[in-house]
Amino acid sequence: MKKIGIAILFPLMFLGVFAFAQKITIHGYITDKATGERILGSSIVVAPFNTGTTSNNYGFYSITIPQTSDSIEVSCGFVGYQSQQYKFLAKENKRLDVLLSANTILEEVIVTSSRKNNKVTSSQMSMIHLNQGQIKNLPAVLGETDVLRAVQLLPGIQAGNEGNLGFYVRGGGADQNLILLDGVPVYNAMHLFGFFSVFNSDALQTVDVIKGGFPARYGGRLSSVLDIRMKEGNNQEFHGEGGIGLLAARFMLEGPIKKGKSSFMVSGRRTYADLYMRPLIKSINNKGAEAGYYFYDLNAKINFYLGRKDHLYFSGYFGKDKFDGNVNYDFNSDSLMAKNNLYKATMEWGNSTALVRWNHEFSRNLFCNMTFNYTKYQFNLSNEQNVLQTTGVNAVYYQAYSSGIEDKSLRIDLDYLPNPNHFIKIGTSVTWHNYRPGAFQTQITNSSYNNDSSYQAGFISSSEFDTYAEDDIRFSNRIKANVGLHLTGFWVRNNFFTSLQPRVSLRYLLRTDMSLKVSFAQMNQFIHLLTNNGVGMPTDLWVPATGIVPPEKSMQAAIGWQYNWKNNIEFSIESYYKKMDNVIEYKEGSSFVNALNNWENQVVTGTGTSYGIEWMAQKQKGRTTGLIGYTLSWSNRQFAELNNGQPFPYKYDRRHDLKLVVVHTLTKNIQLSADWVFSTGIATTLPVATYLNSSLSQVQVYDQRNSFRLPPYHRLDLSIKFSKQKKNFERDWVISIYNVYNRLNAYFIYQNTVYNAVTHTYYNQFYKFSLFPIIPSISYQFKF
Amino acid sequence: MKKWLAQCLIILSLSLACNKATEIDVPGQKPLLVINGQWRQNNMFMLRLTRSRGITDPFDTGAALFSTYEVKNALVTIRENNIVVDTLKYDTMNFIYSSIHNKRTKLNAVYTVNSSFTGFTSVTVTSPLLSLMTISGTQLKSGVSYNALGDLMDEISFSFADDESQMDYYLIRVKKGDGSYAECINTADQDFEKLIFNNPFTTETCLDGDKLLLSDKNFNGKTKKIILSVSTDQMQDMLISGRIRHPYIELLHITQDFFKYIKTNNNYDVAGINPFAEPANIYSNITNGYGFFTAYSVATDSLHK
């Protein structure tokens, strides 16, 4: 009944939008003068009316004001750019395309945060904006900076295991983060078992992290949205950048296809550890064995301006990890059945995404964005054994396993700006999912037998539609709200699930530089991730909600205070409470290894609650910039079938989480950066006792689930960058040290039986396994 | 200089970037008494009473292992329908506590075990010995189908009448002529409990012959017909000690506790061989202690072709 009431009342809120008056509309695009790339989120203010708006995700803005015979002044600005002012008579509608030039003052270049006072004045809360500069200024690991490592340094976001880039937002799981690359979901964002993300920082433009107060346009995950946008490509001149580190080399090139009309950006990265590992392993094993591992990423984007009202984009991402190895045995004895035995194993996984986007300006205040996208994640594992028998017959035994997920999606979004008090967004999308929880193939070929069998574990298709409407309403100078509804439906195996999700964010401006915000968001998730411990294994399986394992739901309420001191230091405090239903966990004794056999039977569903408070201070200007963030939080889970039905701490329930990031420009050519993190150890389950069962075998007794804490995690990383302008390019040497004071953080705990020579007895000893000690690295970067 | 610095850093990072293990302290738990016993009808009272040990307590290996868990001469009393009927004595030869009066279990009785020992918290456990079920219409049809691997399969069918008055739990065991359990039994019956498998690469979703669990939530008060499919080679008569032994089925009428115990015991076994598995505890119904005690009735019928 409540849902129906909301559905009826919601459209009425928009009625005020259509009041008639003598008005004119100023509209256009905000563009970077040097690169021709559109600037999103820049502010446009009309002076005499003290009213303004911001450009949308594609640089489009529209502002409708009362018609007047006087001249008006329109100013447009964005942090890091020189603001522009325009004066003209406001007698008729006007198209005003603004070109902004980047500031050349040192401190403005260093500034890496985004929009002047935007965080304070925006109705959006729980959102943090990062750009490429911020990410690249952080200390590198093995010469690689990473967007997900930067995200882990934000308050309210917990890191997973040591070195792993999985992230956990406000008590949610790693599967509850919607990771979008140019609006396309990326299902497995990890390389090298989670130590690197698939996002090449050379190709990125901006990153928005939303932890709560989700606008209605987002849906599909419970806990966060990580909206990553790739560079469009410079349509004025050619530029490139790249780097060589200990692990990988990368290169990015951008430039105009037709100056001012179209551009491209292409970026690639590849590791080369296999180039020296393979011969090394081969020589160690006397040519009897060899193995190698590599990953690569390829990002590409081209875009065309088709007149003043249309803009067409094509973009794609292709990435793969591959591990392969082989062992070769020669048998010299004629009495053996086999003369030669060659064993090969290959494991590869990767994502592919593709997107076609068309921006069209229907009218001065109606902007449309249409998208078709495709995303695929595939994991393949195979092994082959070739046995050359003494009879001369070559017997081949081949096994292969594959799993994955594939989506195709159509989406239409409309931005309607009828007047400065409303910014309406509506849209709809339909997505076709194809899940492949697992498929096996076995081939046996020899002189007497030839068998080829395949086993497909439940190839599942589903369809999902989403539709939303939201309005960013300015009620007065002090009060602004974003009100929206997200309606979604999901078909799978003759089940149809629907969900109507209200979203509200409210801002009250205490002063021009200080605001209070509250938000409420209900979210729904029709997809589950079968994973163990969130290690970021390529074997993680995405599976749909079904009648047995229903969709996950959450409700999150948050309240926050935001203050921008002298337009330099931002302070924020946010408190949240989140309740989650139908979250999943593996049954006791189960794992992804068993999940192939009827995965719905391997998991249990339950509830989760999390609450906490986050403090953050972020300095944005000057020679020294950085942030301090602290989170005090609790996150629990409860399942009828686990822990005797009693609530228990979530694995990544970290009570205290402190983060410090400092970037200091020592001279024009030398920059220092450091980050230090401290957090409560993750929760784990350990045995506390043993006894003998009825057959006199030793049985271990585990205490309450996740009742033991690993030692606290803390780590300091440092980096120093030496820059120099050469004749035709700029180069940087970056020296980084990961884990400076060699803290042996626990990756996991294991037990071993140890002999005590004094008492001549054995005992169980627990050990923490640490993965990364101090790791220095150096990389060379260039830009032209 | 730059080249030298780069080379040094590469060598240093490669040499340092390896895993390390360091000891950490984990608190153990104080010892508790442990009872293990599974009584069928007309069994002599007999159970094993031992003690638990903290996870980091020192211990010996081999034959001496049992001695670190052994509890001698504890007081173990048995109540039948809440009346003390026996006190068990420790048998040092077999390491068990048993009735010296040759007392035996009775159908439909409720048994309570109390045990105490100096320095330990007393433990107690209660279990009913449920009514004996009647198996009817048992048939073994030979070679009725093939499984996915091309094996010839026999079909076992039989029925029993469920009692309407309570929630009932059953365990069916399928045994070969030599008394060992049959393996990989298939059934399309959705009432059977789906257990976690320990072999992820099997294309069969078959059940072991000692783990055919079901509850009567879908057939309460009705006659339940069971149809099972077993490979023909397991259902052969066997000549043992000069006598022909037929394969047979057992229908155990069990408690909910026993049902939980079998499920969790299976989880524990599976977790033990899978390093990625979530930790599993075996269900215990012992108050203030560990282990598992139950009584059950068992009906048997042989399988003839």
C-alpha cells in the first residue's frame, strides 16, 4: 500500500515544473579548450538571479531564467580551470558553448579534487570524486598506481585481505559494488588474484564513488557504485603517456581523427614477468618444466561530433590474465608403458566490454543519452596430458572447465532542465543476462577408446528491466532535495521479481560553505557472487537470484555534515545505518569447489546490519594536499543455519579504520607522497578444542563464527617523483616503497603440529601468513 | 648510477617479495566431557566418555593419543523414562562405559545419560528411542536403466507408513551382501536431503548408501514410497562363509538431532579435504560438553531379484 502511495504521489511532485512564464533558456556544452573533452560537473551561475546549475555527465548544461531587457552575466567555472564570464542581453534563448582553459598557477595544477563547494551545495551525499591526478599521485606498488587502491583509502570503504583490491563499503560484500566502466558493468575487476585492478590509470578521466544516498538512476547493487569514466581523447592535438615499471609497461595515445570533430584514445598495458620467469623456471627444472603468467589490458575509445546536437561514442575494454605451464617427463626404461609424458595446464580469465553511446540534444533543455553495451567475463581452465606409449600410440587426456557471465543491455536516459529549480532525470533500460555457472568437457583419445563428453551445469538466462525518475529540486536557497524512484523487474526460470525502490536525499544549507544532509535509499540486487573469503579468485561465480536464493535487498539511511573551510579544506562527518536482507553465505563445509553441484543448495540466505560513523578532512590546495579519514563501524550477519542462528561479525567488520594520505610538492620537479592505513584485523573462525568422535578420530571444535580477530592491519607507503621537462616530452622517475616499516600483516591464519623436543610432545601452533614485506620499486613515466 | 639503482631495487624487491609465517597466540578452551553413543533397539547400554582438549594443549601421537582424551572411572548413570535404571562401568580393555547388568534398550523409551567427573562440568543428554517402522512392498528390479556413465542400474522400491502425530526423520541405508554400504545412489525424490558433495567434478548428484536422509514434512501421516537407483553390480548376492548373502535395506527412525548430526558430520568431512571450505562444526546435543548421543529404531528388509 505504501508503495502504491509513493507511486501516485511521486509524479505530482513534478507538476510544479510546468508552470508557464516568460522565460529564456541558455544552454550549451562546457569543454576543455586544450583537449576538446567535455567537462562534467562544472558550475554555471547567472549573476542577477543568483541561480545556477551544473553540467551533466556529458558536459551539457541548460538553465532557464526569466526574460529581461537587462544584460546578464553568466559565469562558468571548474576547479583547475580559469573561470569564464559572459555578458549579454537576456531577451531570447541563447546557445552558449563554453571553452575553459586549465590554470597554469602551480597550486591550481596540484589541486586534484573536483568542484568548488559542490560537495557542500549538492544534494548528493556519501559521494567522493577522484580524478586521474589524485590516483597517479598516490604511492605505487611495483610501479603501478591503481584506482581501486585509491578507493580503498577513502573513509567508509574497507580493504579486503592484504594486497587485495576487493573493497567493502559500509558493511556490504564485495559483490554488492556496482563497478561501471563508461557505464558498462565490469564483473571481475581484478588481475593477478586481486592484486591489481583491470583499470589502467592512463586511460581514466574521473572516478565517482557513491556509498549511500544513491540517486534513482543507479540500481542493481546494494552497497556502492564505482562509476569510472575513460578519457574521451584529445580532439585538438596528439598526446601520449606511458610508463615502465618492474611489473608492467603501459602506453596511452590520444589525438584527433578530424581536428575538433572527432578523437580517439587507445591505451594498453601488459605485464612482462613471464618473459623472464619462463626461461628461469625452464633452466631450474632442466627444461623439464616451464610456466608463465601475464595479464594485459586494452582500452579504446573514439568519439564523433555529428553537428552541434549529436555526439557518438564507441568504447571498449579487453583484458585477460593467463597462466600456463607444462611438465615433460621422459622415460628411458623400455619396460615402462609410457616413453614420454607431457602435461599442460592453462588458466585464463578476462573481461570484455563494448559500448555504443549516442548523445542527442532534443531541445534547449532536454538532453538524451542512448547506450547499447555488452559485457562479458569468462574463466577457462584446462589441462591436457599427452602420453606417448611404448606401442607408439599417443594417448590424449583432456579436461576443460569454463564459467562466466555475459550481458547485453539497451539504455535510454533523459536529462530535462525545465528551470533552475529542477533537474529531472528519467530513463529505462533492459538487460539480457547469460550466466554459465560451470561447464566441463572431458576428452579421452587412445588406440582403443575415444570419448568426448561435456557437462553443462545449468546455463541460465534472465532478463532485467530498470526504469527510474529523479528530480534534483531546489525548494529554496537553503533546501535542496533529490527525490527519485527506481523500478526494476527480473525474469529468471519462470520467476518474476519486482522491486520499487524510493530514494531521497535532502540538503539544508547552514551557510554558503556548510550544509547538513540526510538520505534514504532502498536498493535491490538480482545477482549473487559465489566466492570464498572475497579473495578475488577468477573462479568466483556470478549467479542469478532464483526462487530458492531470492534477490538481495537493502535499506540505508544516512545523515551528514559538510563544511568547506576557505574553499580549501573539506570536513565531513557522516553516520549511516544499513539493513540487508537475503545476503548469502556458503553453508558450513561448502565452497566454490562444491558449488558446481547445485549451487543453490550450497548457500544459505540471511540478514546483515551495519552502522557506523565516518570522519574526513581533505585539503585540496597548496603545496601540501591530502586527507585524513576515520571510520568507526559495526557489521554483522545472521543466518538461521549458521552459528546456531546467532548474529556474528561479518568477516570485514573492522571496528576502527584510519587513513592518512599526504601529497607534498617539494619543488617544481620533486613530489613526495605517503599513505598510512590502520584498521582492526578482519574476523575469522578458528578451532578452540579437539575431541574424539565415536570412531576415535580427532574432531576440531570451532568457536563462534568470526569470533577471532587477526592482528590489526597497518602499513605505510612512500613515493617520490622526480619530474623533468625534456625537449619533446616530460619524464618522471618514481621510486616507491610499499610497506615501508615491513609490517608483517596477516593474510590468513593456519595451524601446524609442532614437536616439542623438551617435553617430547606435540602441540598445535597457529601462524599468521604474511604476503608482502617491504617492497621497493621504481618506474619510469613519460608524457608528450 | 640510475641503472645501478634500478638493478639494486629490482634485486631487492625480488628477494624480499616472499611470504613469511610468524607464530600467533590463540586462546584454547578448558576441557569438557565428551559423550559418544548411538543406541538401536535391544542394544546393551554402552557409550564412550572422553574429554576434550584445548586446541594448543600438548599431546602424544600414535597409541598414546587416546590416553590424552581418556576419562576413567567417571560416574555415568542412565535414566529410562526418567527413572535411573543403570550405572555404567569403565571397560579398560575396550575404553568404553557399559552396563554390567546387561541392560538393553527398549522401543519407545526415553533415555537420559548423566555423567560427572572430578574437575569437569557435569554433562547430560536425552534421546527417545522412536517407534519401529514397518517396511512393505520391497522390490529389487534388475537392469531397468542406465546412468549417465552407461552403467546398468537396478531399481529398489519399498514403502512405509508415516506417523501423523509428530515430525519424523528417517535414514535409509542400502547395503551390499557383505554389509558394506552401496555407493552413488540416485533418486528423483525431492524429499531426500541434499548434502554437500566432496567431489566437485562428479557429473552425478548421487548419494552415499549411508546418507539417505529425509523428513516427513511433505508426506506427514501418509504412506511414503521410496524408489532408488543403484548400479547392478552392487546389488549382487554374495557367497560369504558358505552362505548366500543378499543386499538389504535398513530404515532408521531417527531423531531430529541425529538428522542434524549426519548432515553436519558430512559438512565436516567435506570441509576437511577442501582448503577453501568454510569451517564446519559437527552438531552436538550434549549439554555442557561435546559429542553426540542418540537412540534410534531400525527396520531391515533384504533385496531379492
